[in-house]
Amino acid sequence: MPKREPPDLTTKTQVLNMLESGEEMSQQDLYQFDFKGISLNGNTLRQANLIRANLTQVCFTQVDLSEADLRGATLSHATLSGTCLRGACLYRTDLSGADLRETDLTDAQFQGARYDSQTKFPQGFTYKSCGAIGPGANLNGAALNTANLQYADLQGASLLGAYLGGTDLTGANLGQARLSQADLRKAFLTGASLRDARLNGANLTGVDLRAADLTGIEFETLESIAGADFSLVQGLSQENRDRLLRHSPQELQTRHMLTLKTTYETLKQQ
């Protein structure tokens, strides 16, 4: 399949002229189109292809985006006043800082979309249980192994039994997150905050925890820590360190696949 390319300059000028004139644009192919910073007023983009489009800081007023395909699009800090997103696909869309308070979200699909503490949802909308990823989200049992969660805000999220194997959580905020029974095998948690997170029964095989903040983490047992790298972790209590060091010699002598340090070495160097 040939590689898709974003619209060229000529096409972009044509599209902007059509938007400015209020021309009907339903079902238009606007793959990876850059709308950043412009205003849309009363436009109709029903069922439009907006996959990976850049809608950063766009101001929407009474825009029809019903059933639009916004997979992987960026709506960071966009304002969607009176906009219709009925049945729209927002899979893995970036909604950080977006204002959705006056938006019709009926039947919109939010699986894997990312929001943060600045995102504003309509009153009564149950955003924490819609499949989106953000503070306080209910993601129990979710398969997030292919998600890019670098620097994601998951503070207070419920991730009981979630599958996070190989997930990139570099710099993520997992403070007070519930990760009991979660599968974190070979996940990247470099520099992540796990302050007061609950990890009982989690599988930390091969996890990269270098420079992570483990202040106040809670666990009684862990399924495995074989090959986990705890180099330069912050806030790990002596009690929890001793608990980790009671794992089997086989686990403690396993080397991390990238750093080649044994788990025992990284725990003893603190």
C-alpha cells in the first residue's frame, strides 16, 4: 500500500478557501491536514477523514463533525463551542487542554484518547469510564500494550489487571494509580512518578524503572521482578527494598535486556 502523504500547499489553500466560504465538506479526505490556530464557524465536516489532522488550538463554533474520523488527531487546547461530534471516532486523539463543555459527544468513540487535568468535558459526561486515558480513568483490564503513554497523566487512574507489557510510560504520572495485578513486563517507566501507587501482585519482569519516583509505593507481593532495573530510583523505602531483595536468586540475577544490569545490582547500588 503506498504511503499516504499530507495535502500539498495548493490543496491546503483550496481547503482553507472552502472552509472560509462555508462550503459543504462532508466526507472530504483531510488526512493529516494542518488546521492549527484557525477558526471554523458553522462548517460541515460530517464523516470527513481527519485522521492524524492537526487541530491544535482550533476554535470551533457550531461545527458539524458527526461521524468524522479523528483517529490520532491532535485537538490539544482546541475550543469546540456547540460542535457536534455524534458518532465521531476519537481513537487515540490528543484532547489535552481541549474545551469540550458545549459539545455533543453522543456515541463518540474515545478508546485510547488522551486527556489531562485541563481538559473540560460536558457536565454529566462519564469521561473516566469511556475508554479515554487520563487522570482518574477507569482502565481496569485494558490492553494498553501498544499505546504511546510517554508523559501521560494517569494520576489516580485505576489500572487493575491492565496489560501494559512493553508500553512506553517514560515520564508518566502514575501517582496514586492502582496497578494491582497489572502486567508491566518490559514496560518503560524511566523517570515516571509512581508516588503512592498500589502495585500488589503486579508483574515487573524486565521493567525499566531507572530514576522513577517510588515514594510510598504499596505492595506485599509482586509476581516477578526478574530483570527489572531499579537504578537511581527515588523514594524507595528500606522496607520495600528489603522486600524486593527477598525475591528468588534466579529473579535477582536476571539481567535487564537493555542495561544488562542484574536486578540485584540495581537494588544494592542505592
